[in-house]
Amino acid sequence: MKHVTAKLAATAIIASIGAEAAATEWNVSVWGKRRAFTEHIEKLAELVSEKTGGEFTMNVSYGGLSKNRENLDGISIGAFEMAQFCAGYHRDKNRAITVLELPFLGVENLDQEVAVSHAVYEHPAVKEEMAQWNAEIIMTSPMPQYNLVGTGEPRDTLAAMEGMRVRATAGLGEAFKAVGAVPTSVTATEANQAMESGVVDTVAFAQHAHLYFGTINQADWWTANLNPGTVNCPVVVNIDAYEARLGRRARGAGQLDPRGD
């Protein structure tokens, strides 16, 4: 799924470059280390370099360009040309797309996740809000439904969640709050330490993130079918860099079709 998403983005970018493109190097700001969550960006960089004969390269930086909560700020001032961010890290900066982080939306699989995300990205309110940050969304980062890992006694009923300190962002945090839990929005890279130090009792992540960030190693129990929702983490480009390098043809073509092959 992540490779399909990257291929769609690469096709649009490469088609816009044309034969006259001069050598170009873009910096891409992400965080953590290379993992499933970033493979579509790595694939995009690979495809763009391959299809342009090395004339267009993307340097993917894992935390070296910006903090994960500041990627939109960096895009807005042109500190780098492309970045990934998660809506729940700064709801005030991207209010429109936080609808995708509402709990219990009924999204059943990654195909639906991609289709729903891109439908929202196409909305004029989203485009206008992103433009305020000099940003344009080019693809999503499809994420599985979240589940909990926790310490102590299992929180296996709604009543047991009363007072539970949980790492959960945006709409997921609000859902847990509604049943008496105490959500905190620490970032993914801070979650393991928060759990280890007792700042939180539980962490809500997709399965691969529990493995990657090590929260599963501290857990006494976990859920397999809670599926409260997930985060939405699009990839954006700086509009000025995009238009200067690729021209307006790509933007005029509209949002990438997430259902393509």
C-alpha cells in the first residue's frame, strides 16, 4: 500500500518535470528511524531518482532538519521542500484534517483509509488551510487501526479505564477521556520513555509502532480488537519549491487518485 501511494506521487512529480528539468535536490524532514511508517517516502525518493536518471534526488532526514511537531513550520518558511507530519501533534495548525482522527469512523482497511484521506485532502477547506502554511498535501501515510498496550491490571472494561493515563492524540484521546481516562499527547518518539517512567499506564499505537518504539516490551497486556481509530499523517511539499521546480501543471491536474495501480 505504501509503495502504491509512493508510485502515484512519483508519477505526478515525474510527469511534471519533463525533459528540461535541471539537477534538483530536495530535503525531506521526517523523524525517528526508517520504518514501515516512512517506506512510502523512501520509495518515492527511489522512484524519482530512478526515473530522472539521478537528476532529481530527495534526501530523507530522520530528525536532522526539524522536530516532528515543527515540520509544518519548516515547510512554511522553506527550510526544506518536503515533510511528513501528524495532524494530532498540532490540531490548531491543521484543524480541517483532524476529522480523519475522530474515533470509531468505521474504516475497515488500508484501502479505505487511503481513499477517505484523499477525499478529505481534496476539500477546499483543507487546501486553503494547508496553503496558509505554504504546503500542499501530495500523499497520505496509511496507518492501521490503533490498539493499547499497558502495564498493571488489564483495562478490559470501560469502568476499568477510569483514571487510566493513556498516550493518545486528537480524537482518540477525546474518546478515552469520555470514559474517564486521562489522555496525554506525547509524540511517538517520547512514548516509550513516558511508559517506562510511569507518566502513562497505556499507549495507543498501531501494531508496528508498538514493535518499533518498544512499548510492547514493557507491556503486561494488550488489546487486539479495540480499534478506536488511527492518526492521519500526510506528506506535504512546499508550494513555492513545487511550483518553481515542477511547474503548475502538476497542481492543475488535481489530487492524486489513491485507487490507481
